[in-house]
Amino acid sequence: MTATFQLRRVTVSYPDIRALAAVDLQVDPGEAVAIVGPSGAGKTTLLRLLNGSARPTSGTVAVGGERLSEMSPRRLREARASIGFVHQDLRLVPNLRVLQNVTAGQLGRLSTLGAVRALVWPPRDAVRQVHEMERVGIPEKLFASTDRLSGGQRQRVAVARALFQQPVALLPDEPVSSVDPARARDLVQLLVEISAERGLTLCVSLHNLELARDYFPRVVGLRHGRIAFDRPPSTLAQGEIDALFRLETAGDRA
Amino acid sequence: MTAKTPSFSIGPRGWVLLSLLASAVWASVTLDLDVRRLVPTEGGWSVAAEFLARAVSPALTYEAAVVPAGTQPLLVKATEAARMTLAIAAAAMSLALVAGGTLGLCASTFWWRGTVRGVRRRFPFVVAYAGLRILIAVMRSVHELFWAVLLLAVFGLGNLTAVVAIAIPYTGVLAKVFSELIDEAPRDAGDALDGLGASRFQAFIFGVLPRALPDMGAYAFYRFECALRSSAILGFFGFPTLGYYVTASFENLHYGEVWSYLYVLFVLIALVDWWSGQLRRRLVA
């Protein structure tokens, strides 16, 4: 079985900071993985590597067994179309309708003309498909302007856009950072259930270790750009968790 | 505690204020401006008084003692002039919107950002970009009255001459402002669409352009209002717009007629303003 995502010795350096250091990670099809760690640990960078939005300074990233760096632009578009990324800041177009934001998820598979048509006249079966995402919870808002929605509703529009891609993998980046605890639990549960039903590979970055422990069979702890642990949550010792979230002390990074 | 040495640094804001002040002083000295010259002469007072007095009593019929037979009634003529003013402005604006919109989209930095794939093509891109910017600058640095003088010499007096004279500088201004509005629009959604496999063009159409469109629309409406004024003013050159009749009446000292034409222009601009307000409300809602 080819891994959905495979990172080998991946380092990502920015001019003033090293975001990831020699990370090895393999995620198999249908797996559900939570990536946890304090802010600045490199969680977002790790997810961005997986759809080619970030490029490794050294090491290789492969999606479906194919190295991203060796893909043609066309092939990269195809790969990206099959990966649903949910940004922490959502990145929706506020003054488009909900339906338009959701159908934008299909862009990777549309021609230029088809894209314009989909924007101006959303196809009927797109409307139907979005309606079927009843559980994502937006049908009654389909024709509302996106900026009229609450934060939680917008969050669901962003998830719907990613699902509308018909992806093989879902990469929600801190999906619960802006919703209240009860909704956070609902949302994580929804993501896990939908991924399981559709057989999607799920890689979520989470701030909240408790949610990661409750819903994911595999938890990857990230600290200072290195993988601290990569195990089922039941085997995690309290000491490991404390160390992961321990506040920076002098000489910590030396 | 060490004593602080007094600092005379005025900071960037100070420099802006200082240079504004300096340019004002330089200009007034160069022009030898003297406020006392704003006091009108005795003849000036009477012209002003006479002219302003007619503001409350605009003419409803011609003021000339003899009106040639077959002349249209004044109000019919004013309405006809308003119709021509509107038509020339609308035609010019349509041209400018298509041309300026196209140039503006092309001149947006969204297309010119160095991408990993675009590295090899970078040099010709820079040349094309600079050429585009220069073209836009040339179009808008020459006023429509200048273009009118030039085009009159080439094509003679005709409606198309007036339309093109307005359309050229308006294309330049729209292109510049549109490209800047697009550049200022947040790129986050466009980047997200790029990340889900959209082409550059698709990411632009779906992710970036919609965020700039409301401002682009508002600005286009404002420019349409400006086009109406420009169209009226072009009448000074003999085009059959309101300005033509305003100068003719003014030269004949028929101030009542001047006010009639001016009021028609006010109404026209107020109507366009109301219409654009309605349209915008409907688009935003």
C-alpha cells in the first residue's frame, strides 16, 4: 500500500527560524492523525508541506508515492485538487455567497471557462451536492453572503469547500481555534466521522491535546520543529505531554 | 542619570508637513499671489450680482430679442443637450471600462509576482510590465481637453471624436486605480484556491477579483459622474453638449439661459448619483 503522505528527513528553514528539523513521517490511506504541540512548533508548516504550499529546504515530500518536487505543474494541480486543506484563518471570499465559496473547492478540476460558469451560474448538481452536506450544517445559508455568517458557520463553509474537492485527504489546520469548546468537540467528531465514512486520510493539527486523545488513534507531538512522539494516545505518559507543552525556558533551544 | 541631549529630529510626519508647507509657500511666491486681488472691481461686482441674481430665475424661453423661426424651444434644446452629454459620457465610459478594466487586470502585480515556474520568463515579463505601466501613465497624464484638441485636428468635429477624447484618459485612470484596488485586495483566499489546485487565473477570478469588485464598481460610478462633467465641458469645442450652449449664452450675457443649462446638468448628475446608489445597494445586499 502506498502511503498517502511520506516525509523523509524534511527540514524547513526560513531566514530567521528553522520551522522543521529532519522530520520523518508516514501517513497511510484512511489513517486519522492528530498533530499536537505548542504554537510555533511547526504544525502549520508540516501541513503546508503535504499539499506543496511549503517546500522543504532539504528532504523529500511524497504524496501518493510521488515526490512533489518532481511533479509537473499540471500534476501538482491534480495532487492539490485531491487534498482538502482547511486553513486556520479559513481564507474564504467574504463577499461571495456560501454556495460560491463551496463550489470553489472544485476549481482544481475545472477548465478556466468552466470556472467562470461555476462562479456565475453554480451548476444544479453542485447545489444538490452541497445540500447533501447536511451534516456540515449550512444548507439553509447556501445563498447568503459569506460575511453574514457567524464564525462557527464560516468554519463549516471552509470544511464544506474542502469536502467539495472530493479529496482523498483532509488537512484541517487548527480547525477549532476560533470556536467554543462544545462546538470544537462537535467539529472534530464531524471531521473524524466524515473521513472514516469516505475513507479519507485525515491529518489535523490541534492545540487541544484532550480532543486529540479522545478522537485519534495516532497522535504526533511536535516541539521546536522536531517530532517528540508518534504513538497511540493510550501509551502516552503524562511526563511526555507535560514536556511537549512546557513553556520555553532559558537555554531550551541551545 | 545622564542628561539627554536635546534632539531636533522631526520624524517622517514632520517632514511631510514641512514639505507641504514649503511647496505652498514656493507656489504662492512664484505666482505672486495677493489676496487683495480677490476683491472684485466695480464692473466685476455688477456682473457677479447680475449673474447670481438669475440663479433664482432661470430662463424658460430664449432671452434674445429675435429668435430665428424654427428654433427649438429652450427647454427642448436643453433636454436634447443633456441627452447628448449623457450619450457621449456613456459611450466614453463604456470604452474606458472595457479597455481600462483589461489593462488594470493585466497591470495588477498578481500576475507579475516571481513564481518558481516563472523564473525563466522573468526578464521579458519585466519589460512587458514596464511597457504596460508607461502606456497607462501616458494615457492619463494628458487631460481629455488636450486629447480633444489633438483629435479635433485629426478627425474633425464629430461625436466619436468627443467619445475617444474622454475615453483615452479615463482608460488610463481606471487601469491605474483598478490595478491598485486589486493589489490591495487580500490575497489569502486566492492563495487558498492556489493550494487546492486552481490555476493562477482561476484563483484570481474566484479568490482575488471578487474582493476588489465592490470598490472597483464604486470608483467606476464616480468616474462616470466625472465623465458627465467632461462631456459637458467638451461643448466648449463645439460638440453639441451642455457646455456648448452654456458658453454661447454666457457670451451673449443671457445669464438666465446659462442657469437653465446648469440646472439641467445638476439634475443629470443628481440622477446618475441616485441611480448608482440604488445599484450599489442592490449589489451589496
